[in-house]
Amino acid sequence: MERMTERIDRREFLRRVGLGAGATMLASCLPQTGQPGPTASAGASAEPLTLPIVKQPLTLSYWAPMSSNVSPTMKSFGEIACYRELEKRTGIHIEFQHPPLGQETEQFNLVAASGKYPDVIEYNWLTNAPGGPARFLRDGVIVRLNDLLDRYAPNLKRVLGEHPEWRKMIVTDDGDIYAFPFIRSDPLLLVSAGLAVRQDWLDKLNLKMPTTLDEWRGMLAAFRQRDPNGNGKTDELPLSTWAATAGGGSGARGAFARYSFIGAWGIGQDWYQEKGVMKYGPLQAEFRDFLATMSQWYKEGLIDPDVFATNQANFDAKVTNNQVGAASMQGGNGIGKYAGLMAGKGTFKLTAAPNPTLRAGERPQLGARDNPYPGQGSAAITISNKNVVETVKMLDYAYSPEGSLLFNFGIEGTSYTIVNGVPTYVDAVMHDPKIPSAQMISRFARGNFNGPFVQDVRYITQYYELPEQKEALKVWTQPTNEKLLPPLTVTQDESKKFASTMTDINTRYDEVFNRVWSGKAGLDEWDGFVRGLRGMGIDDALKIQQAALDRYNKRPS
């Protein structure tokens, strides 16, 4: 996109905010073109938030991707009970604009290029906005929030003051705050998926839960050879790697995502770090050992041979037909889902498994953990907004104790009650006979997906009702994750170079990985791919990633 031409003069912006020409403090929140503004004063006191925020009705336009939790039963976030209640409390009505599911990126780019913006844009500014959030600040699309938060957002200011590690994640490399963030407040909220094994098969074959790669191979071989489903046929699929893919249906390297097996070697499939040094998995010697092991498992029939053609429907069928012994899956739309589908049908039971290690007693270094600030669900105020102060106050309300309850649990007495001091979803929300609990929760609140608020861990401890799901939270959070990358941002120039380089590399990577893993080619073909990475520009990509990591580590915390 070209630099936006429809700008608002700095004095005009101050007039819109309503502080007048003498508001020198707020003036600093609008940096000159290409220059970051000064850091907000940490000691300044924000105005107390009083309700209602406005005396006269106010409507704000708000662009946000639709959630798959919401779309089956509602057409707009405006129908969610928490937003109807928010309007009652604040006096501000939100008119939501939602792109069609699957078209978020295309529609965001069109909105951002239009020069005419809704008052608020909720998006994954961290990873999905071309050139990163700094580019949209510089181009005059969204407003720098530092001093606005310092003066008008006492609740978010308090949250960031209490958690400087979160603040470090939500700023640009220049220290600019660009959006009201979605924050996951507890380690239990940072892992939603991992490996799971048929516990009833382990019990039948008198096997223990595997912890090392050798134990995994022994378990999978037993699943293959000893008829744990008891039908007299060798139709068991010991390990299905399909459910580990990012979107499902791909037999490529995504099938081993979340470090589920490669992490045993202490490396990642793509980018990871070691004590501040950026690493790229395929360049490591250990990657060859990982690929050789997985290729051998595939050759021995320990991995579903039809994984390349698998989709959600036939994966579900394989699981419910008592064929799959182990897979990577979610705690809700996996362990919980299949427990419900198989209730009363024999001894079916899935149990979370730890990521395997090379040696017994080791703790996994890498797992499926994400960062507290994932990027999505973050609300930025655009330069078109004529009611910036009111918008800041409204968005800040979600970070207050009352607002947090509203966005995480909905309406007290309707969707939740306080039981022994804990906000507890009512039975009608959790056990509707026709509507899944995920969709029911989303009729009242955003606690079970994302948005500009701090997610409450008490949501997940209720949503995961089964003992197996609660145990999964403990098991899947075991990895140390010291090699996990923080939320990095790249510059606009870096973004273009990195994208052009990695597009070609990733295409070739997928092709070769698939061929070698499935036995259609030998490891010599992988060796050739690795040797060719230098010529494809991997060193330039490494420099870009290292620079982004270095800038992140220099951010004040």
C-alpha cells in the first residue's frame, strides 16, 4: 500500500479529542512523520473512569473479524450480551462491521487502503498487518496510544504496570502502544493443544504412558501389532499426524507442529532461539535425525499412511471408529469432543501425553505454548475517530474488575453466578442440550475466544469439564519453553525481503520434507535442500529475524 494521503492535521486531531490547543501533553502522542513520540510519563495519574462515559448517545463503528464461536448463532458481536450491557453502562453503542470468515486479510487490506476508516479496527496487528503496527502508525492509519492511556485509561495502565512483561510485548520496537491488547493471564491459557493417547488401549496392553521417543516407538508398534481395538483386524492407525497441522488436511511438515516430536532434539521445525540467538531448524544437524526417525516410523506403518489425504471429517471418523491410537489435538475440540461422541460406546478414553524426549527424566524444552500476547483481538483507534477520549475510556473499561467479569463471563445472574467467590457459568450455558458450550458462552461473553481484555483463567478451568481435559492442561504446560520466540515485529522493508525469501524456501521445504518423510525420496534429497538454503537467501532471513529479536530484547521492561 502507498502512504495514506488523507491525513488529519495535528491541531484538528486535538480539537476532535476535545483538549484544545493547549494540550501539550496529548500532542506528544502524535509523532511527526516517521518519528516515534516520547514515552508517556510513568508517574502520571490517569483520570478515574466514571460511568456513563457520555451523557448523549454515541455510536462508534468497529471493524473486527468474526469468530467461529459466534457465527453459528449470531450475525454480529453486537448481539453478544456483554456488548448490549456495555452500552447500558457506558452510553456508547458499537456498530460492528465483520468481514466474511476466511476473508479477513483481504478485507483488512481494503479497509486500510481506503483512507476512510471505522473508528476502531480490531485485528492481529502484530503478525497480520503488512509492515507491522509501526507502519500503520507512521502512515497515519491508527493513533499512538501511550499518553492517551496514561491520562484516560487507569485500568489498562494499572494492568501494564503490574505486568511489565506484558507491556514489553504490546509495544513496537520504538516503545509505541498501538492497540488495546488481548492478554492471556495465566500459563494454563497459553496451551490449548498437545499429544493425546488412547488410555484404554494402554490399559488393555498393560503399557505405561510413553515419555521418550523409544517408548513412543514401542507403544506405537504394540498398537499396530496387538489388536487393541479388539476387532481381529490389523486396522489400527497407531499415530495420526493430521490433527497436528495448522489447519488440518495437510501431510506436510505441519503434521509435526507444536514441537510434538522434533522438540525431543531441542530444535524447532522453523524459527526458535537459544539464549538470544536466532536459529532455523533445517540448518541444524539434529533435524536430519528427526526426519530419519519419522521416515522410519512411517515405513514401519506406525503413522497413518493416508495422512496426506485426511480432512476433518475422515479424521473424526477414524477416531470414532476406534482406529487412531495417538494424535495431536485440542483439549476442547479434541479430547472433549471425542469423549462426547464416544460416550457409552465401550471403554474409549483419551489422555494427554507429554512431548517425548530423547532420554528418560529429561524435561521437554519446547511445547505448544504461546505468548501471553498472541496479537489477535487487539483494538486500535483510527485517525478517523472523532471521539478518541470516549473510545479510550470505553475500551479501558474491559480491563477494570467489573469489565473483566463482563467480557469473560457475561451477565451476573444470567450467564454466571458467584459461587464461593468464583464467577461460575450457569448450567444452562454449560449444558444446553442443543448448543455446544463454546457457542453458548459466546452468546454472553468473549472469554472463550479473544478480544481487547485480559482473559480470566477461571474460564478454561470450567470449560474443560472432564478430568482428562484438566489433566491435559497440566501435562501440556510441562515444557520449559525457554526457546520460545517472543512476539517479534519486523520493519516494512524487512517484511518484504523476508516474505519473498521465505516463500520460495517454504515451498521447496514442504516438497522435500513430504517426499523424504513418506519414503518417496532418501535423506540425500534433504541434504541437497539444506545445502541449497544458502543460495536461496536463508542468511538474509536469519539476519532479519535476529535483528527483530535483538530489538525486542532491547525494549524496556
